[in-house]
Amino acid sequence: MPYFFKAFGVIGLLVITRGIFIKKEKPRDWYFAIGGIFLLAYSIYLRDWIFIILQLVFIASNLYREYQLHKHN
């Protein structure tokens, strides 16, 4: 089971890294949010509260940014 959650961490990092190279804001925010969710699962597995809180803030800020972009368009 530990490899399952480590794979989540790797997938999260890869998805966020992919998002860095996307020029358009809208899909980039979704990549960041989805990658953050994978990293959140990994941080919960690690039981690292600082990492868990960081990921929750990261996901929430990206979803809020997506909401703001959607609201203005």
C-alpha cells in the first residue's frame, strides 16, 4: 500500500510540472488543482500536517482563481 500513495505523490508532481508549461491560465489552474489533490492524498498518507494544510490552501487558491476567471468571462 505505501507504493500506491507514493505513486500518488509522483503523479501529483508530474501533473503540477505539466501545468507549469501550459500558457493558458484556465487549464493551468486545473492542472495545479488536480496535482494538488494527488499530493494531498500523499500528504495524508504521510500524516504530515504542515504538508496537508499547504496542499489544502494550494488547492483552494487554484479553485478560487478558476472561479474568478470563470466569473469574469
